[in-house]
Amino acid sequence: MSSTPSEPVPDSGTPSGRRFEPDLRSMTRINLRPIASPMPLGFFALAIGSVLTACLQLGILPQDARTAVALCVVPAFLLQFLVGVLAFGARDVIAATLMCVFAGSWLTFTLVTAGNVAEGPKVLGVLNLAFLAFGILMASVTPPKRALWLVIVASLPRWAATGLAGLTGADWLTYTAGGLGLLVALVAGYAAFALMLEDMRGEQVLPLGRSGLAHTAVEGDLRVQLRNLERQAGVRRTL
């Protein structure tokens, strides 16, 4: 934000001699820095990490490979954390929150699994059920952003199955969680590819199902995007 300096206006009516700035709204400028959408990267990272963990749950990879799988998903943590930071900069708090929480889940999985922590599966089970509660809340506010909403909805049953499998140790729940993990990977991969095509061609190629403000954000003009900008985080005085 930049503004043109001006001379303070004295207030002769105050005995303390305090001076007040004039109304600066007409002189204020808000500078926006466009960035490329980071969401395809975040969704692709989620898809790859989900495939690895699903293969472990389905028995395609042996249990001796747990540490190797945990280390292989570290890039998913780094990439999704980066996407979350960039999404905050792009003023998309929903996408940023989701990506950062996904990043936290990968980091936790890596630390607990690679460290072979005692009672690790049960702790991860409780954590996945906590993610389930988080996902339900996120799903309730993201229907207009249909790509995000589909990824969350696909993740909900996986979080539930993984959480219950960790707490109970039931093999069938572990296998179910693995199958659902492949479903999450498919949905996230589709969302990433569709968003990337849209960005490359400047128009929607594969259906994404946006509605409401999410649809207006893509189809509307610049005036719509700048509406109420002065009240958004980073511009207003407090969060």
C-alpha cells in the first residue's frame, strides 16, 4: 500500500495542540501482486502422497517399507506447505488452510512412522479422527469451490477408516482406508489437471463445477475482485 505524503492539519480546537491527518482515502493506493495459482501443485502432491500411503495400507508395499514411505512423503509436506503460504498471499484463506492442514498431516505421519514411536498407530488414529472433524467443517463452507470440496469429501471416509483402523487394529479397516486413499489420489489428480489446463488455456476445459463467489471470481471482471478490498486481511488494521 502506498500513499502520497501530505502536511498534517492542525486542530486549533484542542488545547493540547494535537495534529490530525486529513482523510487519506483519496490518496491511498493498494498494490496487488498477481501470482500463478499454486493449487495444481498442492493437489498433485496430495495425490502422490496418497498413492504411497495407500499402497502401504493395501499391502502392496510391505510393512518393512513404512520408514521409506514416511520419508518419501516429506516432499508432500514441503510442497503443500509452500502452496498454503502462496494461497494466503493470494487471499484465499480456505485453500490456504486446507493445504497447510494437509501439510501438517504429512509431517506428523513422517515423524511418528519413521521414528517408530510407541503406540504410534493409535495416536495417528486419534489424529485422523480429528482431521475428520476438521474436514466436516471445511466441507460445509467449500461447496462453491467444487474442486476443493470434492477433495475434502473424498478425504472424509479415508480419515474415518484410517482413524478407526489405528485405534482398533482391524485389517479390513486398513484395507478400506487404502482403497479410499487411491480414490483421494484420483480426485486430487483430476482437480490438479483440470486447474492446470484452465490456467494454460485461459478457459475452463474440464468441468470444475464452480458456483457463487468462486464462479464470479473466475468469470467476473476486475471490479468484482476489488470489491471490499479495504476490509480484507493485510489491508485492514487487525485480523
